[in-house]
Amino acid sequence: MRGRVRSVFVLDDDQEQAELLASALRASTTIVVRTFTDPIRALAALNEEGTDLLVADIAMPWMDGVDVVSSARVKRPDLKVILVSGAEHGAEIARRNGLPFLAKPIDVDALLAKVRDVLL
């Protein structure tokens, strides 16, 4: 991922999971990573600042990851997204929405490969 510095927002209502993903990205890339556990705050930051990529958990209280993506794409239609989930139906939800998906527990190498694919 050459050129300008990229940014990624990681959204997961589980703080430990969000930090784990963010740490893996920070350790292996030059990406600037911000974590969010509240989908409403993540959506506000997406609308105000934007990011190159959103890695979002599907199942969260208040607003699920697909709803966050749909709302963010009103203002940022080309927002790149990777959905993640430990739920059995997560892959099907991602497929129906045409979005890349990773199953939890997330393999760090698979995460890095998917991020590179999406950002290149």
C-alpha cells in the first residue's frame, strides 16, 4: 500500500476485539487506525472525516454494521468496507450486501491480505 498514508476505522462493540484488529494493522502496515465501539460515534466520524476503509462488526447493539455502512454511504458512496462477524449468518449477510467478509476469530494474515486487496 504505497503512496499516501491510508486510514482505517475499526468498529466493533467489543473493545478488546477492536483493539486486537487495530494493533494487527498498526504493527504490519503504515495505516493510521482509529477504533470505535459505538456505531453512532463511528458514523459521525465517517461523515465528518471519512476514512479509506471501514472494518465493521455486523452484530452490534443500537445499529448493526450493515446499517452503519448504508448510512455512511449516503455521504460517502465509495466507502470501502470489510464486514466481520462471529455469527453463523455473517458471511451470508456480507454476500447479500456485496461486501468482503472475515469470520471471527480473525486470522491476522487473512485480515492484512483482505485490507491490501480492498485498498489497492
